[in-house]
Amino acid sequence: MTAAVLDELLGEPGRLDEVVDRLVARIRAEVPEYDAVTDEDLRAGNHRIIAVALAHLRENRLPDPAELRRITEIGAGRAREGVSLAAVLAAYRVAGEDCWELVAALARKRGAGDSELLVTVQLMWRWLDVVTVAAATAHHEVELRVAREDEQRIGESLRALLGGPGSAAASRQHLARLGLDPGGRYAALRGRLAADVTVSVLRESMPSGGVVAAVGREDVLGVLDAGVRLPAGLGTFGLGPVCAPQDLSVSARSAGRALAAASRLGLSGAHELETLRLAAVAATDPDLTRILVDRLLKPLQDKGSYGEDIWRSVVVHLAHRLRVDEAAAASHVHVNTLRRRLAQFSELTGADLHEPGDLAELWWLVRLGLGPGSTSDR
């Protein structure tokens, strides 16, 4: 009896059209996301799936791989239209329920018993299981491909915007493509993500007012408006000054310098040249650092552990603003011991601990965390 019903539905186009019309109405009522799909497209897709499903039920078989690929092309198309996987699976569920209700009702009118209907319904749900698993896989593949394309588009727009110099019109156009206000003012961002942080996590931390993209496994670039603040712990970032769109390439160069300095100094969080100041120069000038290492650190190396003691005393002395009593107490040594070490340092290096220029050079090395035995390449 069930076979006769399937033959009737497949053999009469008008009846199959009625089935599809009923199904489309149910999908629209129960799965709101399908409002974005045109009636023509929704009818065509469901007509194709229902016809194939009824044919396979009639032949008592599941779809072969080639047929499965053709069926899942419809679900992949829905993914490209922005319909979620949950909505696609819900539509399949509605289709299965609707189709079974119709087939069962018609078969019972023809005298079909429970055992015959049980065989058919079992095959129908097995068919749906196979198809929905394949549809989910196809949908996920499309989502990944679209995400990669979006990431590439964002990255290309950001590189064009920050790589400049560009015209004001071109810069505004790039901002519009990124979904940002072309008339706004933004700061360039260059960054290196922490080991356990992804660019998606970074984006979630800044719900509005900026766009970022990955430019490698760990590096990111982006633009932020003046109100965005990056939470600590996401990585190390350099920020350029807030500026007009056409000046973002200049902001990006500043952000790159700030990132290089912060990375060399072992800092996390977001940093600007304005806040790093001289430390940014110290961290990014290896030639001068090499000169200072040769002058102020290498003479201590020959003294072995005593040279290390001398350097630690100098560092503590600087940290306590040249107050000998405080520095000695912090070092847990006698004041005279500290004075001897400081005098020994001046004798070995020629540095005067009361000369601003020499103190600035010492600060330079201390800020970089260098000491006897260190190299400027550290």
C-alpha cells in the first residue's frame, strides 16, 4: 500500500507540487530564518529534496554518494545565504515530519497496517539521518570558506588602509568596507597575541569601534576608535595616535615602533610611544645599546661574581634615586660597602654617578634588563 502511495505522489506532478506548497508554508511558519530565502528558491530546493526522498523510499534505499552531494548542494546554498545550520536542520526536521504525516495518512486510507508503516518510517528517518549529517558537514565547510574569505577581505582592506600613504577618499572607502564610519578618527593597531589567544577572542573584547585581522599565526593589525581599550592579558600591542583616515599609515608606523619596543621590553598590554617615551628608543636602538654594553658592562665581566654585585648595587642605587642609605638598606649591606662598590664601578667604567649623561646611559641598560654577561642582542 505504501508503495502505491509513493508511486502516486511521484507520478502526479500536481500532487507533488501540493506537498511542496504545504511544506514551504510550514517551514516559513516554524523556521523564521527562511524569510530571507525567496519563495521560488525555497520551493525549488524542497521540490528537489522531496522528489529524491520519495524515490528512495519507493526503491527502499539510501542515497549514494553522488546523490548525497547533489542534495547537500542545497544546504550549502543556504549557508551562503546566511541561514544558520540550526535553521537548516530544523527545516529538514519539519520536512521529515510533514512528509511522513502525508504518506502515513494516504497509506492508511489504502489499508496499510502498522508493520508496513513501521518499515517505511524507519527507512525515512535513516534517510534523514544520512542527509542531515551530510548537510551539516557541507554547511560547516561553507561557513569556514566564507570566514576565510571575510578574513582575507578584512586583512586586505586593513593593509591597504595602513600601508599608505593613501588619499582621503580611498581611506574613507576602506573604512566603509570595514564597516566603520568613514568620517571617524581612529588609531592604528599592531600587535602580537598571547599564546592562548586568537583573533576571535581579541574581537570579542572590543564589541564596537574597531576592526582587527590576523596577519600571521600570532600577529594582528587593525584600527580602533579613541574609546576602545584592550583588556590586559591578550598579548602585546602598539597603538599609534588617533588621526584622520588619510593619516592612518603614519599612525601605523608609530604603532609598529611601540610594538617593537614593548616586545623588546617584555611588556604586555597596549602601549604608545607617548607613554613609552625614551624606553622605546632604548629598546629599538641596538647599535647604541651595543656601545653602552661595551662601555658599562663588559668591564665588570672580568670581576666575576663581584662584578655582578657591583652592578646590582648600581641598579638598586638608581632605583632609590641615588639615596645611598636607602639603597644600602634595600641591598642588606653596610653603607660603606655600597659606597665602595659604586666607587669601584666608576673606576672600572669611567662613569660618573653624578653626571646626568652617564646616569641616562645606565638607566638605558637597566630599562632593558641587561647586566654583566648580557649582550645587546638579548
